[in-house]
Amino acid sequence: MGTTPVWLLPYPELSDPPDGPAQIKALAEKLETQLTAVNKRDSGWIDLTSVTSFKTNYIADSSPCRGRRIGPLAFLDLNAKRATAALVADASGNFTDHDILTVNDARFQPEMANFVMGAIGAYSGLTVILTTTQPVH
């Protein structure tokens, strides 16, 4: 049997004798092992307020900023509010504003540099969370 390069999940190769039940069982057991290991790496929710720096025009909202790591996944609950005048759309209906906040905690850096972590639609504008971190290993 061959295995995938990252998760080492088994799969039948052309030279393997056909045995569907055994091959599916091997895959299911490996998935069970890998998913159990990932589930054990749950950090729980961590308060990130003290390591969050807000950029010009923004301040912390009443809710704390927090994060959670479950295996390779990072979940961020970031709460900021505008401290200056409201945003005004330009002639095209777009908002121009940049850099709301930075989380300075290596546990929540993405594992790939310049990786889009998420996108949130906001009326006619679009907020894209970009990072410029180094890969975390």
C-alpha cells in the first residue's frame, strides 16, 4: 500500500491485490488515529487582548480578542471598533481603510507566509485578512 505524503493515509497501489474491505479498514483506522491526535491539540480559547495592537482609527471593542488552536487550524475572534469618524464610501461604493489590528502571538501565525486567512464581506467593500509572517514549524 502507498501512503499520502502529509497525513500518511494508506491507499491501494495498482500492484496491490484487490481487497476493498481491508483497504477501507486501513484508511478508517489511520484517519481515526490522525483525527484523535489533532483533537488532543486543542488550546481552548486564549485571551489575546494583551498581545493585540490596534492601528490608527481603531480601538478594542467591549469583547476581548481571543484565539484557539486545534491542530493546524487557528480560530480568531477579533473585536475592534472604529475610534474616528465613520467610513464613507467613494464614488464606486467602496471603503478605503487599512490595517485594523495585529495579533502578536506566534501561536496564531499562519503556517504559510502571505496566506489569506479569511475574507469577510461588508456591504460593497471586502475585508481580506492578509499576513506577512514567516512560516511556523
